[in-house]
Amino acid sequence: MTPFPARRLRRNRSSDATRSLLRETRLHPHDFIYPLFVQDSSPSPSPVLSMPGVFRHTPDSLLEEVAKASAAGICAFAIFPCIRPDLKSPTGAHALSEKNLLFSSLRSLRSSFPNLIFIADVALDPYTDHGHDGILTPSGNDVDNDQTVAALCELAVAEASAGASWVAPSDMMDGRVAAIRHALDAAGFASVSILSYAAKFASAYYGPFRDAVGSKIGKKSISKASYQLDPANAREALLETRMDIAEGADLVMVKPAGPYLDILGKIAENSPVPVCAYQVSGEYAQICAAAKMGWLDYEQTRFESLLAIKRAGADLILSYFALEACSALQ
Ligand code: PBG
């Protein structure tokens, strides 16, 4: 490589036009999946206090938000139901009820927007009173893997029949991707994709999401670390991802995104399937909070945080900033 002064790297950075021509990574509305919350316990959208600008939508305002985002070019949405506390139970049985708000939301979204992609989480945490992603063992000291997988299979099929384009197991039970694939195929939903939360870490960054859906862990004797990945472990994240792909995942996810760009980079380099990254609630909240204090520039930090996730290798980014960021791109 020619050394200085013959090679001056600043030449390629010298003007807006040069920088724009030479930019390696660009954000586009089709890079995004927009996560949205829906509730039916209040007549108007209610703000999530730890996520400024994010609302638990009513079924009607959910449709309006999707219409707005679709006009901004976004074509994929992850729908999260906020289930009323009186409907939650130890086994999360309401997940499979005809009256599950998620199903009615998916049905109306599907009929209003036949060409958009709607993604439904497969996990029991919105429905369990203890906030765990599955059913507990009789002793109450663990999440029962296989009993949970059986319930998740039923949930995935119900989501598919309500209109989900992709189902997204976010529970981190062992063997769930293969079981869900089998259940979907057997029920006639071979065309429904599985987006596996494959490298999902036991992260403190999910705090604001748990405020939003009311899934704060009630039972302290079990930790989500008994099923989600240890933030210290990269090799295990790669193994988990390889296994989910072998079990039939159509897409895989790394979550959180920003603090795990090393994992994202490694997985994106080797994955034979598309890789998503979830910029989670706590990543969103910390940018909002610092900007509110006047300590960070909101628009620039928002943009840089998303660009970094794409540069690291994400094919798709789940972000609460999705609509704002895409509106700013236009
Ligand atoms: C449910 C689920 C969680 C998130 C997405 N799906 C929380 C958790 O596992 O406790 C977190 C998303 C976010 O923080 O934005 N299994």
C-alpha cells in the first residue's frame, strides 16, 4: 500500500458528493421491520413511558400506524399484544384462546393489507402471570422445555391461521424450530416462514419492552438466563444459530443488536439464510433518554445506531425507530 504523502486518504472524504458516492452502506425502508404493540383495554393509544414516542395501539390506531409506515415504504411489521392482567395465568392458556387479541389484530391487518408481512412472536410471556416464556415444571423452579414446545406449536399454527406471514419463536426452548416447522406443515401452513430468535441473549436491554407488555418477571426463583444466551458467550450463539438453521429456520435473528455487533458480524458472514437484528427497547430508550438530556443528538445517533447494525451485516433490522428513520430518509 502506497504510504503518505502519495496516498492521502482524506481525498476520498473531501466533499459531500465524494462521501456520498463512496458510502458503502445505505439504509432503505426495506431494511426495516417495525415492531408495534396492541392493546384493547383502553379506548385510546397509551404511551409506553420508558419508550418515548412508542404507544400501545388500539386495534384501530394499529391499522393507522401500519398505513402510515407502509406509505413510508416499510413492508414488514412485528405485532406484540399487551394482554390484560386478568387474562394471564401460570400456563398462559389465553395464548390459545379464540379471543386472543393477537389473532383478531392479525386478521384485520391481513385483510386490510394483503401484501404486507406480519410477524408474530411465538412465546408465552405476554400470557403468563409470572412473565416467563413458557410453562413451569410442577416444582415451579424451571421452565418445562418440552411442554412449552408443544404449546408453542399450537400457538404458531393459530398465528398462521390468523394471518401471520412469519412466525418468530422468541422463547429459546430447545428443539422448537423443528417442532414448529413440523406443526405448521401438518396444518397446511407450509408457506409460513420461521424467523428464529436464534442468538437471543439474556439481556437487561429488554426492560422497557417488559414495561410495554407487562411481562416483568414475577417469579425471581427462575431466571431468563436459564433459557436465553449468556451475554459472555459468542461460540454458543453461533452453535444455537447453526442448530436453528438445521432445524429449518428460514431467517435467524441476533438480539439485542448494538451491543452484539460482533456476534451479528460473525453470523452474517457465515449464515446461509438472511439475518435479522433486533435493536431492542433498551437500545431505543437509551438514545431517547440521552437526547432528552441534551447529551446526544437524537437524529444523528438514531441514524448512526441503525447504520452500524446494517454495516455489521444485518439484512433486516427490527427497530422502534423504523418509521421515523424511514420518514427522515425520504
Ligand atoms: C418475548 C420477547 C422479548 C422481546 C421480544 N420478544 C422480551 C423478553 O424475552 O423478555 C424484547 C424486545 C425488546 O426489548 O424490544 N420473548
